[in-house]
Amino acid sequence: MHCPQRVSNVVTDIKDAHVEVSWDAQSDIDSYEILFKQSDSSWDKITGCDNEDGSNVNAAGRPYCSLENSLIKDQTGLANQALIVVKIRAKNINCTGPWSIENTGNAEVAACPSKMSPIFNID
């Protein structure tokens, strides 16, 4: 019976207003489970990070998912500038592999700009 190995090289990168989570692919995988660390230190999925079958690959050929930074902030409750922490495990028909080591990227929750006061002209 062949079980998945520990997912390796989990990385988070900022791509404009999005955070890309990528990892090294494995063969014979049915799905990946991707969890984000919450502000209370628990772990949970985020709707939209749905590359569970690993079919989406980035330019480097690595599986990835991409989420808006603001969505991650809303769903994790993390404060501005907090490190976005992710862990992933692979599953196949035989079993589920161990959780990855937490990501090595340095993506942080972006601070959203505050609402500006209306512009006015002085004559």
C-alpha cells in the first residue's frame, strides 16, 4: 500500500492583491487538503483555495492556489502584517499523508487603506 509522502516546500508569495500558496507535486495523489492558521491558533480551510486535486500549476510547474489577501484576513481573523501560515497534506485512495511543515514564505496580511476624506478645493 502506497501512502502519500509529507508535502514539501510549501511557500506563500504575494502576487499583487493575492496570496499564492504553492507546494511540490506528488504522483498518485487524489487530493490535497490546505489549511490556514487562524488568529486563535486553530486551523481551517478557506473557501476558494480549491486546488484540491493539484491540477492548477504555476509557471514553475508547482501546484498552487491563489486567494485575495483581504479574504484571508476576513476568514482567519489575522491582524494587519501578521504572517499567513499554511499547512498541506496529500491524500490518495490508500490513505492520507502527514501534514507538511508550516510554510516557508513570508506573505503577510496586507493592511487595507483607510477611507479618505472627501477632496475639497480652496479658492
